[in-house]
Amino acid sequence: MAILANGEIIAPPPAGPMRYGLFSAATVTEDLDERGIAAGFQFPGEDCGVVRSYDANCATHPAKTFDEGLPYMEATPYWVYATRECGTIGLTAAEFESSVRRRLLANEQREVEAQFWGGGAVAADPNLTGAAGVTTVTPAVPGAAAAIAALEDSFYDEYGYVGTIHISMRAYGNLAYSNLLVRNAGTLNTPLGSVWSIGAGYGITGPAGDAPDAGTVWAFMTPPVLIRRSQVVSRPAWEVADRSTNHFMGLAERVYAHAWACDAVHAVQVPYAAPAVEAVTTA
């Protein structure tokens, strides 16, 4: 039994490693500057497009097909923030500022995943459920393995480099059961090498917000994802203190913008329940 009602205040344990998710699957940089914060960014989709075969015979002299133009991928900025209000008694301004920043760093990945899926408070652009021209895949046979194989088969008909599969954490048990998760240095991959982004902030709806069938979730596959973000911005605690109540009013925030490398998005429904395993009895 404790002698005193209030326990001694000590430092919290150190943060553990960041979980697998969008941040481990994407390229994440902290170079979003003032212009990117104001207007987002864009880049040419140089890996997009069609490659054809040519029959160079002397009889018909077939003409080669030329594709005009180059697509551009665009990203619009959005803000992610954390707050904390606390009395000024019992902690220093530096401790308070650190706690607000730590709250942001621990939980921002989930919010970015929600924005990326299309389920956040802000309509981030691009987002998965709002993407135009999504190719929907229907597997020939049931099961998670068949669904993911069909998704990869469809996606790699259009895009030549390693893609990223985005799916809710709700399905990861069946993915593991189906031997679809291969742990590599810093990433999870399919046996074929596609990168998994298994998001806590991801939804389960599909293109245009379509609900999945019972027992399934929608998964999307995109080219590699680029996430650019600003440095964390926070104000000194005493500058944002409410002196009338002697409270610190902490805010830590940063700006994000994301895009994938090429306008090629495919989607499939994946069952999340692993097949039942019968109990084994011994004589």
C-alpha cells in the first residue's frame, strides 16, 4: 500500500520504434518550404505511359503510335496538429513544450493515413477513395492470396516498378495467415516484392467510397508514394499561455502534402477473416 496518494512524477518511457504503416512504405521528407505550404507541389509523371511492340517488316511499313504530352502529379497541403492545455504549476515551460511535440510525433502517422485514404476532416488531394479512373479488380477465386495476386497482376500490367498496397489493419491477420507478409529491412512486402502500407488510419471503403462486401475490406495499389512535410512548428509555452487562468496552451503542428509517382491506381476487395482451423485432439 502506498503511503501517499500521489505517486512520484518521473520521466515517461522512451518512445518505441514507429509502427509499420504509410511512413515506412513511403518516401518521407521534411523539406516542404513556404511555397509548398502555400500551394503544394507537382512533378512530371515520367514513369507513366504505354510501351508497345513494333513489327518492322518491309511489306506493310506499320506506323508507330506517338503519345502526346506528359501527366503531372499534384499534391495539395494540409495541416496536422496536436494541442495540450495544462496548469503552469508543477512543470517547466520546456517540459510542457516537449510534451506537446511528443504527442504530435506519436500520433501524426494515423492522421496522415486517414487523409491519404480520403477519410480525414480535410479533403486531401490526392486521396485513394476519391481518385478518378481506378481500375477495379475481381479475383477469379476466393481468398486473400488470390485477391492480392489479382491486384498485383492487374497493377503491373500498367506500372513497371514496385508498387505499394494500402490496406486497413483489420485485414493483416488474414494476410499473415496467407503468408503474404514478408519482413524486410524497414518494410513489409508481399512475396512478389510489393510494399505493404498497413494503416491504422485507413478506412475499408473503396473507389468513390463504395462499401465492401461483408467480411472484406478494400485495398488499393499505387506507385511509390512521396510525402513531403514541413518542420514541426510550435510556440514557446509562455508566449501562448493564458495568464488569466495561469494555463499553458500548447500547439504543435506541421504541414503535409503527398502524391504517388504515377496516375495508376488499382483496387480489390480482400477478405479479412482467415479460414477456421479445426482443433486437433489427441488420444
